[in-house]
Amino acid sequence: MSESMSDVINEPTAEEARLGRQTDEGAQELRPRQHEVVMTGGVWPDDDETMIINMGPQHPSTHGVLRIMMELDGETVLQAKPVIGYLHTGMEKTGEQLTYVQGATNVTRMDYLNCLGNELVYALAVENLLDTEVPERAVWMRMMLVELQRMASHLLFQATNGMDIGALSMMIYGWREREQVLRLLEMITGLRMNHNFIRVGGLAADLPDGWQQATLDVCDNVEAGVAEYETLLCENPIWQERTQGVGVITTEQALALGATGPILRSTGFPWDLRKAQPYLAYDDVDFEVIYTGNGDVYDRFLIRLFEILESVKIVRQCVARMPGGDYRVQDRKITPPPRGRIDESMEALIHHFKLFTEGFKVPAGETYVAIESPRGEVGCYLVSDGTGKPVRLHVRGPSFYNLQSVEAMVPGSMVADAVAIISSVDPVMGEVDR
């Protein structure tokens, strides 16, 4: 240790340590013991000038109750470790205590920005065990709704990501278009979020009057908004400087960590379950898988931006090709009676009551279903023992896996860039902790 540093850490006497030591000017200077100096980081050797800080769990950039432990060397991040569990609600265990009818109400609250997607993957898993096929109209309605949900989620990302990096105007613009999508979802489902609209066997209700024009109007407005975002950000040199080459991850790293969605596609790997393993009617509609190759914050922003346009394209095809017919299967075992019959028939009232209180039995077996959510692959593993409640419910949440990539992307970046990197992951902590 150098002489000057030894002078600084001159060991005080016990009395000085207790009362403090008077300087020549008469001001009191509190002096901690030497081991306290080392522990608190007051004076560290020149060759080991690092410190540990916590970002969160209250930090606004963490998108929920997330804590990031960082080791810093000046302004450079050496290590970053996510600490989760602050929002744990036990949704999987709760789902094992609920009937299959009640289950959709539980799963819709995990990723609260992909409510309809959660409901869809759960319904598909139960329908697999039941060996039930829903009507064609229900298939296309489901596809249109989850694409509207994808648009709303990516629009919120544009708002929050811009705000985190300093483009405050994006917060207003992103919320503006997202509000229109949420109002359309409210018109169709009755709620802006946590819809509980996609049910086992179909949907809760048919499409309302005027839905076609309202949907097309929203698509036009969102498309115009995306063009505005592109002009505002993609041609902005400050935005490019803050995002390009920041938070880089390779395909090998992403695959090893289980990352999916925009994170994986930003590395040049065009994996999208809607194309790779089509479900619903995705093999009957025209759309492109958006992917880039740099694996940085800018690419993840671009992918989500242009995926909004692909969702607009799919929704327009759904409007044009929406088939007629029933919106749910006509199977008394899993489908409640029409609302009008409940007022006329005691048998219909009893049927409705027993279905929603006792549920229905599902044949013994197990299944796994995965779909493409706005954040990547969300899967539902379901085990039935032949009763009215699942023995095991497990959800593969993409945010849980994607969040691990923070440890690979943040080291070597500046503290200010760490905020941009976390934002580009787009985690939803309700899904991570569930």
C-alpha cells in the first residue's frame, strides 16, 4: 500500500473511533475502523476499484419488481445478475386447485401484456387432452385477437423503450396507438386487459356489430404510427449511437440460454413458432418472420417495430376471410348453454351452474403446447388424472429465460447502457415470477 494511502487509513485510537477526531480546523471528522473502510468501500486499493450496486427493485427501468446486482469499475459494468422472486404469486400451484373452466382466469394474469396469448395456450392444451377441435370461426377469431394483443404489447415496448433511453416523445406516441388497440379489444371482449375471453372450446362471445370497420380503422392508424416512429428514431443519429452495438448477444449464447422471440431473431436466427410449427390458421395467412443479424439493442427495437406491421397484415386478412358459423363447440360437456335459455329453462340454469362450479372432467394424460408470444415461446405443460382439476400445470414463460441473457449482454457496457439493454429484453415480471 502506498505511503499516501497509509496516511489516509491511519488507524485511530479506540477513543477516536468512538467519538471521532477533531481536525486542525476544529471540524469533527468521523473515522471508521480499517476493516470497516474495506467493507464499505471507503478506500480501496488502486488495482481493485470496483463497487457493487443494486438497480431496483424500485428502479423505473426494470419494468416491474426486478433487482439487478451490478459490479462496476467506474462507469463500466463488469457483472450483472438479475435477482427475481419479488412478484411471486404461485400461479402454477393455484392453477392445480382450480377447475379447467376457472383456469383461464388464472393464467391470463401472468404476462399481463399478453393476456389473450396466455388464455390461448392454456385452452389449446386442454383441448388437446379433450381431443376437441374448435369451429373454424373460433380459430380465426383467436388468431385475430392474439395479433391485436401482439400489436398492443409491441406498441407499449416502443413507448417504454424510448422513455428509458431518453426519447420521451415516444412515450406519448406509443401510448397513443396502444390506446386505440385496447379500446378495440374492450369493444370485442368487454375488458381492456385480463380478458378471460378465450375459453376451452372456443370463445366467450361472438364478435360485436361493427367490428370489421373498427378493426380496419385501428390497423390504418397503427400503420401510420409505425411509419412515424421509424422516421423519428431510425433516422436519429443519437438513437443509433445509444442502441447500435450495445448489448450484443450471439445466436450460440441465445440458444444456450433458451432465449426466444425478438432476442433470438435479432441474432440472425429466424425462429418463429407461427412459421416453424404453425397453429391456429397461421399457415393460411401471408406474413414474414422479421429477423436481423447484429444481436444488439437497435436490432431488437427494429424487430418489434416491424412485427407490428406484420400483425397488422395478419389482422387485415382475418377481417377479410373471417368465416361464419359457431364461435364455440356445441358440446354440453364443456360449453355453457346460451344466455337466453338460462332465463327460460331450469335445466339450462342447473347446467350452467354445475359447469362453472364443478367444471368438467378431462381424460388422463399429459400434453405440451407452445405458441409465439410477443416475448417468445410461451408453453403450457398440463397433466390430467381424469378428474376436473389438473395434477400439474407448468408454464414456460419466455421472459424467465430471456432475462438470463442480461448476464451475457450487460458486462462491458456503461451503466446508462444497462438501462437500454434491460429495456430491450422487454421482461414482464408477472410472467417471470408467476
